Amino acid sequence: PETATRQRKEKEPFEIDFTSALDGKLAETIFTQASSNSAISLPKKDWKSKTRNLLPDDKHFNSKQLLSLFLKPKARMNSKRNRFNSRIGTSSHAAQSGSVHAADMDE
Amino acid sequence: AVTLRKIHEACCYEPMRPNKNADAADDFDEADFNAEFTRCVFRIMPVKKSESVGDRTIRFIGLFLRHANDKDNDLLGETDADASTMPETPSSRLTAEVMEAVLPLLASKDKFVRYRSTQLISHIINSLDAIDDDLFQKLRQGLLKRIRDKEAVVRSQAVLGLGRLAGNQIEGMTNPEESDDDAETGLLEKLLEVLQNDPSAEVRRSLLVNLPILPATLPYLLERARDQDAATRRAVYARLLPALGDFRHLSLSMREKLLRWGLRDRDENVRKAAGRLFRERWIEDCAGVTQPEDGEAPPEPAAPTLDGLLELLERIDVVNSGVENGVALEAMKGFWGGRPDYRDAMDFNDKFWETLSAESVFVARSFNDFCRTEGNGKYEALVEEKLPEVTKIAYFLERYLSVMIEAIQRANNQDNVGEDEEEEDTVEQEFIVEQLLHIVLTLDYSDEVGRRKMFALLRQALSIPELPDEVTKLTVEVLRDICAPDNAGEKEFCSVVLEAVADVHDAIVDDGANGDDDESFHSARSEVSGNSTPTRKGKNTKDTEMSEEESRDKAIKEIMINMKCLHIVQCMLTNVEGNLQQNDHLVSMLNNLVVPAVRSHEAPVRERGLVCLGLCALLDRPLAEENLTLFIHFFSKGHAALQITALQILTDILNVHGAQLLSSNPTLLKVYVKALRSGSRNPEVQGAATVAVSKLLLGRVVTDSETSSELLKTLIIAYFDPSTAGNQSVRQALNYFLPVFCYSRAENQDLMRSVALDTLHALYNIREGIDDDEMDVDDEMASLNTIGACLVDWTDPRKCYMPGVPMDADRKNVNGDVHLDFASDILEKLNGNLSSKYMSHHS
């Protein structure tokens, strides 16, 4: 009788049938203990993380760094030979994909 | 949603009747109810994680138990409410019974049962105010085991409950009677260990937001600002730090780090959260009237106050964080962008300029920067309206320049007395002048009176020997801007700067020389236009008469003169673009100052001379060709820093004058390859070389296929080679460069394709060469599968930029030849291998 109120939840596609008795299979699922503690535990080697799960220092690479001179960071590279102009399109693309900063190694 | 809530409410209250009835009525007694309740609880245990019904039912149980407990406690009356022992009530008995029944399920074989049981226990711990002591211990033990569960979802539920327990325990510890044993502190330690080490980001995040914030936990919590997982980092900025209360309780260096990490995070959402924290929370801590008590709604944002903003900047140590590449400028850019109220409230009146501090000048400088660079010019009018005209700014700059110089001279003269204080003062004065110059750099000099005033002021300032390096650099930049952008302007600029160099030289030589020998007449004029440096001449004349100390002082002074003059020249050359030979000033400077410096016996002079020579070489191709061997020599023989300088000079030269210099100088290619492989001996050099070669390839300076193949191959190998694992400069530069290079041009992608197989083979050999006994290969290096996947991805023609096709266009009809060629390369290779095996088998 107490469960009657809770049965209203069964409008959900997934139903918990509170009224019926526990059948053997379900009871087995619920009450079977793990064979050993280690069977349900994290392997000990995963308890410690070398990096403490921290990121390395970011070096913040960007397209600007790759497209400027080392000694004259303000001057545009190749501006004299004008070869640069043909690359304007690609450089804006570079900036785009570069801003993603996907610096992780595992792809 | 409304119906759901109604059902929820109904569920919540209706069971109360049976419960109360259970006490009074006969048909069901309490034991029946509890047994039935427990039976239903069991029913929830196998529900999969994905079923939200499970979550809701568990929330329902928590709500019900809490409600029942409250009601029971109400019934007991207030007298017992404060009692130290927990009164036993029907609800506490029910709670205990349910918990006892669920406890063994924590070690169930089935992962969903473990998940739901852990979830239920944690949830109930978090729903109830108090729990019986014995039960508490059992729950704690049970949950502690689950923080090492195989399943991340179970662990993350376990830490939810334990986080609360750890919080209670600490509250208890402030009360000495209750802080009983070491096991209690052990719990917190364990959780902190999990926070650092758990492989699942979800678990770490769940702890981050549920652990109590305490002096002992705070460093661990803040450390998550650098967590590998972006959502966890974001939680630090969006949840932890706002919940922390006044940010001024954090240490100065911690504030700076948090701001820098957050605003420069690789993930946009983290950056946004950090920006919001700064401009909405931290400013409130400084400008707001009172702090909200816990649970109270946050007060309305305080009205903008300059004092609040000044304090905010002081609290992030703007003198240090506001320098170039410091984080304060980024922070303030976001601040101005997100706080229109502050933008409007700013009033830079005369009083403001007359009483500048490091903080207030930075307000003006960052505001000026923001208005001139953001919003496509829509803030230009705002800054024009608020900033004084050029003449006035020049007047203020003059004032602060002379205050700064006086401070420096004062500090120089009193060597020891009150040194720290003096030094702090000069640092602030320098900072103020630097910021003013940053504003001056952006001004419009069409007003002739203002232009003249500024020009004269800066020309004069540059002649002051005490002018600090950074101020010198900015002064030279402004001078370049004030002169016309054409060739004539550049010549005027050079002649003015070189005049100042001569003045500086004279001033230092005169100062303290006391006319003790003819040297003092050896003026800088002759340095610039004459034929010798101040280093050599006259050294012999009085050698015998000079004491050792005197000659040492003299030598030091000569080095100082040279260093200072070379620095000004270096700043100047950075801003020069025209041909060197067509500028007499530059030619004589090269011959009289730079070339002798490169030949100097004093290493610092020689190295600075080298940079100047490099800068000259960028303006003069024959000069570059003549000195290529010299730069290569500095690379081969120099220390690491000098090697890097040499590499950078060489790379800039190739960029400016073209790759023919590379093809006509076979040793030069060797320099690059050697530098790229310098690995463990010289990680910094390897890092610089990686960026240098990336530039050459991306800038299409090197296009000859043999050279570019060789370089690209070396780069890819460096990317995966375990020896660079610790070299973040190399890894991160390549992580950026390789995809950008491949996707920016079909030719580049094809070059990648052409070296892919060889590279893979080389990497295979490296992997095979790793000693299994010493280390775990997979820890050290990506698998060949991963490497192969990268190569395939980099050669994916769909990802390549195509002229005229927007990047987000549907890319179905793409020329797929690159991948086809790649596949045929592989087949050919396989075929070759097969036949060679076949041959060897038969021979």
C-alpha cells in the first residue's frame, strides 16, 4: 500500500516495478557480492598520476609568432618581396585553426 | 515539467500519512513500513545510470527522509533539539535500517548496483543534518572503499558523500572535544589525494565543488586551475572562486597566477569564466559596499568607482603584472569590454594626470588601448573625448620623466641608505613613464604644435644616460612614429637617434672622468663619425701610471658606454626598414659602433653587437651574405643563449633575403638540422630551432623539395620522439605548426604525404629501440596507430584550405588525390617489402 504513490512514476518509458516480488535473477544482481575487492577496484597503478592531472605550462603559440621576424616582431615577414600578399588567405586560416589551442598530444 | 513537479510534490507529502498512521494505526506497524520501504529501495539498485528515473527516485527518498526527520524532530519539541545525543525517532530508525541494508551492496559485483547504492548513501548524507555516530562510521568506511572503485561514476558518487563528511569533521575539529582521532584528518587527506590523482575528470570536478574550502584544502583546490580537463578548470573560475568570498584573502602571487592561467587558458569557456570573475566579482570585492552573507542574494553591482578599480589593480600588483606580456592588460581589456558603466564613468581630468600612480596610469593606458583596438573604432570617439590633447600629454610626460630621472639619480647616489624604498620608488616611476609612452604611441600627430613638443621632449630624453632600457625602447618607437613613414622620415629618425647616442656617449665619458686624461675628449662624435671605438685608443698612453683599480674602473665604464649605445642603436634598428647603404647615418654607425663591438673582447658587448649586426644584415643583402659564416660561427661556438640568437638572426635573414642563401650555403642547412636534434643537451636551442624551421616552412622561404622534406621529416620525428616529451616548447610549437602547415596549402599537404612513410618508419625504429625493461613504452611514446592516424589526418584533403572556398563550406567534392597517393605509397612499400622477403627466401 505504501508503494502505491510511487507507482505513478511508471509513466516513464523505463519502469521500476515496485509491486512485484523480487525475482531470483534480479535478487542475484542486487545481492551478489564481488568476488574480491580488487575485482571492483581501480588498479593500484592508477591511484597515482605522474602529472597530478595538470597541464604543462602553456607556451601560447600563435600565428603571429610564426609570421613575424624574431628580431623585429612588429615588421611583417617577407613584406619586401611581397610574397606575403599571396598568403594572406592562408594566414587568416592559420589564425582560425590556431586559436583552437588543441595542445594535447592524445588525438 | 509542471505535472512532474506536482507528482513530485504529491510523492513527497503523501507518504507522510502512511508513516504517521504507522505510529498510530494498527493495520501496518513501523516494522512493516520500514521493511516495505527497504524492499522498494532495493528495487532501485539495479537501475542503469542512464535512466533518470533512478536519480529522481533517489532524490525522492532523500527528500522524504529529510522531511520525515524534520517532522519527527518537530514533534519532539525544541528541548531536545540542542541535545548532544541524537534522539531516536521513527525516521532515524528508518534511515538506519535503510542504510544498513544498502551498505553491503556497495561491494556488489554489479556496477549499477554499486553506483546506485553509493549514490543513495551519498545523497542521504547530504540531505540529512545529523546521522547516528555508529552508522556514520560504517557509511564512511563503506564509501572510502568506493573512492577506489573501478568505475569512475561510482567514485564520483562516493566523493560527493565523503566531501560532506570531511566538511563536518573539520567543523568538529574547531571544537576540540569533538576532534577525536587521526582517521578523521585521514579522510580529508585521502580525498585530496583523489583530487590530484583520480584519472577521471568527473571525479576530480565533483570533489572540487564539494570539498569544504579550508586553508588546508585551498591550495589543492586552486591547483585544479591547471587541470587537464577544461570543464574542471572552468569550474575553478565559475564555481570555486566565486564561492570563495573575498579574493583579497588569496596571496598576491596566487591572484596573479589564477588570472594569468584563466585568461590565457587554451579553452575559450575557461577564459570567459576567468574574465567574468575579474570584472564582476573581484571588482565587487574592491568597490562593493558589503559582502553578501552566505545564502543571501548577491547585492546589486556597486556603482563604478575609480578608487575601487585602483584597488583592484593594486591587488593584482599592476607594477609587475602590467608590464609587457603581463596579464593585467588582458584583464583590463576584458574589463572595459564587459563594464560599459566603468567606461562611461571614467573622468581623466587634470587632477587625475597631476597625481598619477602606477594604478591610475594603468587605468588610463588600458582604457586607451581598449578604445583604440576594440570594437572596430566605435570607441575612438570616447577616448578622444576623455583624453587630453597631445601638447598636454607631452607636458605631463615631461613632468613624470623628470621625476623618474631624479628618483634614479637619487637611488644611484645613496648606495645603501634606504635602498629598498628608493628602488621601489624608481620602479613605480619607471612604470608610470612606460605607461604614458604607451599612450603616446597611439596618439595622432597631425597637430603640428603637439608633434614638435613631443619630438623635442623625446629627443632630449633619449640623451639622458640614466634612461632605463624599457623607457628607451618605447621612446625610440615613438620617435619613429612621429617622423614621417617614408624614406626621408626614416633618415630623420636615424639621424636624431644617433645624435642622442653621441650625447649619451659624451655624457658618460664626461661624468666622473674628472679630466684625468685625454680620454674624456674622445667624444662620441668621433665614435659615430670617426674611425675608432672608445675601447682601444689611449689605452697605452698612461697604462703605467694607472693603478689596477683605476684601469678596472675604466674598463667597466667603457663596457657601460658601449652597452648603452648599442642598446639605443638596437632599438633604432628594430624600427628601420629602408636599405642600409642608402642611409649614411646607418653606414657610419655600422662601421664605427657595431663592427668594433662584434670584435670586442668583452662578451656582453660582442653579443649585443652581434644582434645589431644581424639587424643591419636584414637591411643589406650583401652584408648578410658576407656575415653568414660569422653568424654560423657564433652558433657553433657560442653558449646556448648565443646559439639561439644566432639561429634567430639566420632565420630572419633567410626570411628577408630569400632561401637562395640557404641553398648556396650547405652548412647552413646542417645548422638547422643539428639544432633541431640538439635535444637533451640543449632543450632551449631545440625549442628555438623548432620555431625557426616552422617559420621557414610556413613562410615558404624554403620551397626546394629536398630541403623542405628533410626539415619537415625532422620536425615530425621531433614531435613524437620520446626525447622531446619534456620539452614543451618543441611539442607545443609543433602541435600548433603541423596542422596549420598541412591545412594551409595543398602543396604542403602533399609534402607531408611524401615524407609520411619514411617518417613512420623512422618512428617505428625509435619505438623498437625503447628498452621495455626500463620503462613502459606506451607511457613514453604514442603508438604507431596514433602516429599513423595523425599522418592520415594531416593529409586529409577535406581539411585543407582552398582558395575561394569558405572553411565551413560543405566539402564533398574535394580532390582526394593526396590520400590516394598516400595509399598507393603504402601499397608500393608493402609490395616492395614482400618481394624483398620473397627474394631473400629464395636466395
